[in-house]
Amino acid sequence: MSKVEPAPATDPAIDLEREKQEILSRYRSLLRSLKGERTPEGVRRIRKAFNIALEAHKDQRRKSGEPYIYHPIAVARICAEEIGLGPTSVLCALLHDTVEDTDLTLDDVRELFGPTEATIIDGLTKISGLNVTGSMQAENFRKVLLSMAQDVRVILIKLADRLHNMRTLDSMAREKQLKIASETLFLYAPLAHRLGLYNIKNELEDLALKYKEPEIFEEISTKLKKSEPVRKRFISRFSMPIGAALEKEGFGYEIKGRPKSVHSIWNKMQKKNVSFEEVYDVFAIRIIVNSRPELEKADCWKVYSIVTDYYQPNPDRLRDWISLPKANGYESLHTTVMSPGGRWVEVQIRSKRMDEVAEMGYAAHWRYKDSDEKQNAMDAWIDRIREALEDPGSSAVDFVNDFKLNLFSEEIVAFTPNGEMRTLPAGSTALDFAFDIHTDLGRQCIGAKVNHKLVPLSHPLRNGDQIEIITSKKQQPKEDWLNYVVTAKARARIKQNLRDQKKKMAGVGRESVEDHMRKWGVKPDAKNIAALVEYFRATSENDLFWHVARGRFDLDKITPAVSAKGRLELPVQVPQGDERSFEEVVAEIRGAKGGALLLGDDLQRIDYQLSKCCNPIPGDDVFGFITQHDGIKVHRVSCPSAVQLMSNFAYRIVKARWKGKDQMEFLAGLRFSGIDSAGIVLNITTIISAEHNVNMRSIGFESNDGIFEGKVMAYVQNTDHLNQLIEKLRGVEGVKSVERVDH
């Protein structure tokens, strides 16, 4: 949902008649985008929903000043045109913000349209009124994911909503842009990927990068545009012999070139520590053949044979997603071949049906699943989600993080002793495998045999492993098991078991509390127990009982008094440290001049620390994060932790900006590499310490077969100072790359 404001209806600059015509034009375009799904009954219901949304949002405008109704129409159109959903989803998309922002209720929706529509819209409606110290974002993520178990259309409409909000993020404040972009990278982009919506996933990631790292996004986009004509000529030359051979074999086909997304190019540059020019697979060539369902696999391998007749393949880069489709139903043959110009090119081979599933994801899978039994991978994944969601468990933040572990991961295939195949996220252990087979097997697991060799339950599995689980009826899940598992199902079952164990221990603790109260001469009633909870600062009665059972809270050390009314009177404990709540800390910072944490030589009364995970320096784009025990930590916006912090804890984020002169020094790291030659170390150290007057904390060089790598930790004044130093080092003969490192 985008920010809404009352419409300034009397504003003479607004042409209401023109807006009315524009709304109708957009509505007609929406109906046209329904294509084959358009029926008179469907159109009638959509018209009804449109009229209700139009009336409900009539006094609202977006931050950009546009009528708010533009947003639900755009979301509905993305659902129909880009995801391929039908009239029910379009109707729900039109109404998705009405229950949250207007007087319309879920009961109204149920009465007007039916229970399915009410369930979907309930899933799309944000939770309100939570305590500010709980993560509202994580609670809303959890609600969306739980709704997904009932009807996957909830998440598909939510993705369309997020995509339109990302496309129109320009009018939002910078901190709001960062929060929304971080949420998108944290949860929505991986969800789109998992549901097979590759185009939407790529666009979400690109837009998130555009707002988080605008300069990097602009630089890569410009380079992609400049290289487009050369790329087109290359694709044409590369495809010519393949096309002629396909025609000779009687194939109907289409060959197209697809550039990689800006975000995936940036990712590759980061991971492999290379420049844009060194990313060899900036684009992929896709060959789509018209093939009958029973011949798809054979035809794709025939095409692979034709491609490798002309171009030499890289044997390490063959991926067969046809024999073993991805969990989201994706099927394709991927190979990387050497072109005549001496560059590697990725080639993707697939049938027309496979291409539609790859483009439209879950919606296309739905359309095809009746006619093709192979399309079970997606259904199996949705079933796994339902299993993982059966027990939402502890905090919303933990729940979302556990769920996300499974979203991001690639997959491996493992086998039972009987040869049954199980698909698990990469990084899964023998314990994950045990829980995947059955909860009881997981609970009683004491070890495993992997390929007939005895291994501990923490043993990570590899593709093709055969696993036999060894159990004992005396075994019980332990706290450290959570360090051995990656699947949401295993984590949920272990946590549930630990809670059950805690409950049993709490029963023992309750008896001890009641015994002590009788000794003290008071009734073990709710008020007296509440007094003990407050005295020990326990989070609940159960927490008190559990800690008593474990010996953490010692009742024998208390000498309470008893009031005339039989009430327990306990000595007051002096609070340790600063007991201000998060709200008070935030209010103090936000109430300060400019509403931001000032960093530098300003005498700021609130303590802060520069985070060691990203070492911010003046000039960096930064934010403050209120921790529970260590005050405020300042992180760079590009810090690896930033996405997770902004996604789950926006209520603990405060704006921060640098203030002051270049009188302070900050630690920054540089990594450089190049061709080893006599005197190069001296040249580098001279530039760092003499020419730029920089104090070094540590420096190290390694040389191997004529190539050297070095790293220096040095004190600089700000980003300008650091960038000047980087440019000077890049000018040293033999130095090939210089980059900043976080620590």
C-alpha cells in the first residue's frame, strides 16, 4: 500500500474531468489485459469492484498527488498482464486497500463477492494497532505468508502491489525509499523468484538497487545501454548457423537474447570481485522450440546437440532442469559455450510451454498442471510451505527469518535407503533429512549413515547422497539442534518440542513456587504470582516457573513480608543502567533539531557507536539502529546487515547524518591486486603514508606466481579522502584493482 492523503478537491490546478477520463481509460485497459479470461460474469463482478474502490478511495491521493484509484487499477493490471491471473484476483487487487484505508469491512466484501474474495483481501490487509516494540513489519510478513498457505493468490497480488509501489517510489522520502527497498530485497524478490516470476523478481531487485545504490545502478544501466547495438549484432551472428540447422531439422523455433538484470550483474561483480567488462555472461541466448508434450525432453536435447555442433561447450556449466525441474516448476537446459569471438555465452534451451512457465511462474503452472504430471514440483513446494506454517511459533522476526532461509536456497536431491527421492534446500543436514521424512524420526535422530558411512546429525548433505537415519527412543531435541538445521519444517518442529519440554519444566517450577508460597503463609493466587513475576522481571508466569525449575531464580534467597490482606510484599530491586524504553530513546533523537542523529564533532548527548561490520566514515550514506543492549549503532546503507535491519525493525531505525569538520579519523579497509614487480610495495606504501598523510593500522601483501594481493587498514577523514587515495593507488603501474572492504 502507498501513502494516502486526503484529496485537495478544491485545488484549481486539478482538472477533475480530465482525471475522470484517465481513470476510465485505465479501467478499459485493465479489462483488455484479461485476454482469454474475460467472461460477461467476470466483467460484471470486476465492474462492481471497480465502482466500490472508486467510491471508497474518492477522497484519497497518493504522495505524488495522483488520485489513489490509479494504484489499485495498476496492481490489478499487473495481476492480469504480467502474472496471468484471472478475474477473481483482478477483483481482489482492485479492493486490496479498501478494508485497510476506508470504511469498507471484510463482512461487506464477503456479502458482496463471497468467502474466497474475503479470505484473499483479509490476507492482503495489514495488521494495525500492534505495540511499537514488536516488529510491525515482521508481523505483517507473517500474516501474508500464513495467508499464502490458504490461497497462493494472496502472495501473487501482494507481489503486484509491491511492484507498483516500487515503480512509483520517486515521490517518497529517502528513508521511506530505503525501508521499502530493503523489505523488497529481503522478502518480496526471493518470493517472486521462488514462485517462478523471474521478470518480476529481476525488476524488483533492479528497482531496489536503484534506490539503495543510485550511482551504481546508473553506471551499470548506462554501460548496458551503450553495449546494446554490439550485443544485438553478436546475437544475430551467433544465432545464424543454429537457426539454419533447426530449420533443416523441421523445428518451429524462436531465438532471443536476454540481458542479465542490473542487480544480477552487480551481484556478480561483488562476488567475483570483477569489473563490468569482466562479467562474461552479461546476456543469455534463449532458444524456444515448438514441441509436443511427449517430445519436449528429446527435442531440447536435440537442440543442445545442434548448438554444441557449432560451439564448444564448457562441461562444468551444463544444468539439466528438465530431468529435474526446480521447486517452482522451472524447466530448461542451460549450457555455456565458447563463441567464435572468444567469449563465453550462456544458452538456454526450452519448449514453448516451459518458457511460459518460466515467464509467468505459478499462474502458468496452474494452467498446465492438469495436462502434465511433471508439474508437481511447485505443488510439493506449496505443501512444504503449509507444513512449515503449521506452527508459526515464537516471534514474528524468527518466523520470517526461518522461512526466508528456505526461500533463498538452491536445492539438492537426496535419497532414502529404499531409493525414494527427497528435495531439500542446499546446506541441509542429516537432521533436516530426518525431519523431512517424519517428525518422530527427526525427534529421535542420534546420527545417520550417509552413503553407508556413519556421520553426526549435523553432517551437511550433498547432491545424490543416500541417507539412513539412526534413532533412539531416549533421544530428545536439544537447543543446539537449531544450529544444525536450515529447513523451516525442522526448525518449527524442534522449537515446538523445546516449548513442550519447557512446559513440562514449568509444571515442576509451578509446584515449587506454590510450595514456597505456602511456607511464606500466602495463597498461591494470580496476584501473588504476578508479584514474583515483577520481582524477577520474568516475561510471563510460565517464564517464571521455567527459570525456577532450572534454578535460575532462587526462591530460598527471598525473605518476603506478608500484608494484612495476605498479599506478598517483596523488597524493591534497584534497576541497573538506563531503563528508558525504546520509545523514549527514539523520541529524544527524533525530537532533536533536524530529527536525526548527528555524527561527528557535534556534542551529541545520545551515545552511538560506529558499527564494526561496515566501518562507516564521514560522507557515507548511514542510518542509526537502536540495539537492545549496546545503545545506537551506526551502519552504512550498503552494509550487509542493512536489508535485514530495515526490513524487520524499521521502528528502531533513526535517520543519521554527518556533521563537523575533518578533525576526526576513521578506520577504512582497502584491498588491491595486480602484477607483482620490483618496488610495487614501496610505491603503494609511499602513496598511502607520505602523499596522502594517512596513518596505517595494518598492511599485508601476498605474492603468488607473479600476482600479488594486498590489504591495508588505514585511518581516513571521510569518503572524499578515501576516494582520492583509491584513485591514486589505481594509477600505480601494475595495480589492476583497488576496492574498499568493510572490515
